[in-house]
Amino acid sequence: MTLNRISAHVYVETAHLGSNNSIIVGDGIALVDTPHRPSDAIAWRKTVDRFGKTRYVVNTDHHPDHTIGNYWMGGEVVSHRGTRRRLLHDAPDHDYLARLFARIDPAAVALLDEYRVRVPDIVFTDQLDLHLGDIALELTFQPGHTANSLIAYLPEDGVVFTGDIVCEAGLPSFQDCRVADWFDAIDKVAGYDFEFLVPGHGEVAGREVLARYREWGREVVGEVAEAIRRGADSEQAAAEIRFPDNIHVDTAGQPGYPDDLIEFFQRRSIARVYTDLIERPELASR
């Protein structure tokens, strides 16, 4: 565990496979996203409890690497209303999780019989403030990585939590995003007054990460636009174009996703961009 204090009220864990996980300490605590691997979630709960009583668990989107750990946390789960809807109707099933955990967290396979998808208790449409005594975590709906993504902001500390709207480690899967929303969301983050940016994946960064992340996105969009110009269809483009995946792969410390699942993410992501560029070719110049 590499829990780091980045400001007066915020602690961040960046070593978990899956999303970064944050603790905000005030009158009670709020968490931003929960561990992907159940073994990490169980250990994280013990760490979190040392800081006090959990009042809120914020999910920045519905993807399992941000939400599986909800089951083991205290407090009320908070999200955009679309995240609750997706967890109710589209959460990974038992067989998918059994196969995934066998690869990334073998000890967790035995926990599947007790595991249940924990859906948000509190949802919002546009904005919601969560008060922890004298500090407030401001939640704002911002489609980008998904249609139901949110940005969390702690103005007292100058900390913005972007979820996978921005990732320092590299590009995430973007099969659930729209290209226009993707770039609009980066612009939205840039409009915040912040010193520290807690990304969905990777190290805590400053404002400089935004230009780098935008350029990674532009490179992929440019490759897809070029494939369209030379007459490739969606299936051909999805088979040919790849972007570096530094998020789901094996590392020295832990195994990553199965190769075929990473390949699935890649193909779905490229196909998503292809569809958007066919509908709106001008997005290639964003």
C-alpha cells in the first residue's frame, strides 16, 4: 500500500489495480471510488476505518474497477443517477467476475457467493455538495469517459478528482464515451482552480497532465480519421489500430486483465471513435 497525503484533508492510494482510491477527512470521511480487487477492498476498509466513520462513497462512473469495492465499504454510496441505472442493469455477472478474479485476485473467487452489486443510495442529476463539517466535496455531472461520469472537487484543498475523464497512466478503455464529450470534459477539468489532480489511473498530477492526456486522445482520433479516409470500415479499423494500455496489463507487482479482454476493450474503443467520426467528421480536428 502506498497511501499518500496530498493536502490537508486528502489521502490517495494509487497502487491498486483498477481505479485510484481517495480518502477525504473532515467531520467523518468521504471516499472517491473503491478498489477493483476484493482483497484490496477488504484491506482498504481497514485502512479507511482508521480515519473515522465513512459517511459517503462517491463513484465517478459505473465501471467495475471503480465500484466493485462498494460492497465492502461503509457509508452511503453516491453517484450520478446514470451510474445507479447502469449498475442495476449492466453490472458484470457471476461468470464474468469468476473468470476475471481467477486472473487478477484468485483469493476473491471464494467470495463471489457472498458478493452483491451495491448500487448508489444517493443520486443526482447536475450537481450535489457533500458536506463534511467545514469542508464540502462538490460533485458535478460531466459526461466524458462514460455518459454518467462525474468530477469531484474539494475547493478548500485545491484538489480535483477526475475519475477516468483524465488518466495519468495512459488512455483507459473508451468504449462507453463519445469523442465530443471526451474533449469537452478535459476542458471542463481545466476550468477548475486546482493544485492537485487525482486521475482515474496513475499518479497524482498537476495541470500539465491535461495537455498530455488530450494529445494521447488526439493521436487515437487522428489514426481512426486516417483509416476512414483510406476507406477502412469499422471492423477493419478496430482490428488494425491499437493504443498503449498501461492500465489493464501485468505489472511487476500484480497480474492484469486477460489478453483477450484487453483486446476486446481495444476493439470496442476504436469502433466507438469510428462511429463518432462518421457522424461528425469535424471531431478529428478537436
